[in-house]
Amino acid sequence: MPVGEDQKQHCELTRDIAIRFNGVYGDVFKVPEPYIPKVGARIMDLLDPTSKMSKSDEAGAGVIYLMDKPEDIMRKFKRAVTDSDTENCVRYAPEEKPGVANLMSIYGACTGKSFEEIEKEFAGRGYGDFKKYVGEAVVEMFRPIREESERLIADKAYLESVYRAGAEKAARTAYKTLRKVYKKVGFVER
């Protein structure tokens, strides 16, 4: 399961519970394994690159949301903190240049490019140019998600049918697993 670096402990807890239960009662639960991508596993706030990007940020100025309008995303990236240095170059150095490193992580996650490729692509170009390209990459990555979401949100009847069908399927699946658990631990079903 794909998870961010800061969510790994949740997957580990679930994995430990599944392993312990399966060890005592036999193979009941699938044991999850986290997948943490090399690039983009920890995205930091655009205005404070020493803090992780968080949806609980009240102002939301340093956070990008899937449903943000393209112009809002671009505005947030234009305001993103880079680093005040004289070299003004795009170089991955998280300790020295946390703002640039954060933007490189975002750009790499959107484009699949390595830090070395990003450094070469933006060699001799300034931060303003780089921030524009990062913003555009995010806009393009989110565009199909946002457009499909808007289309689905407009079709209330379809959404309700999907909710109902999903709830029924989840209930059936959960019931099967729960019956196995009850049987293994010796609970009596009514």
C-alpha cells in the first residue's frame, strides 16, 4: 500500500496486529506492506519547508489540495519559500536549501524525474522559473482528478448508487472476515 513516510507507523501497527492474529489463529488477515516512494514520500509546507504539508493548516496557503483551481495552485507555488542564497540555483541539499529540496521532491513526484535530472534541467535558471514549472507539473497531475471529481459531484444520483453499492460490498467483505475471526477465537454467532 502506498503511504507517506510519516504514515508508515500506521501500516506497521496494522501489520503487527495481522501477524500476531494470524500467528495464533491461522491465516485470516492479509499482512500489509508499506510502499514508500523514494521521491515525494514527505512533502513539506510550501511556506514553511521545515514543517510537513498538512491539511489541518488553517490558512491553507502552504498546502495544495486536489480540488484547488489551477490559478490557485500556481499562485501558491509562486509564493513558495525557496532559499535566500546568492547562488539562486536548483540543487538538492535538504539541510542547506529545504525550500528548493521540497520543490524538487514535488516536481520529481509529478514527473518521475530524479534529483540529478531536475538539477540538470534547471541549471542556470532561477527559482522563479523553477517554481513555475513545479506549479504547472502539479496542475497537470491533478487536472484529470479534479475534472473527473467535478463531473461525478454533479451527478448526485450516480454518486448515491455508488455509495450504496460500495457499502453493500464492504459489508459483505467485512462480514466474511468477521465470521472467520469469530470462528477462530470461539465467539458464537447469533
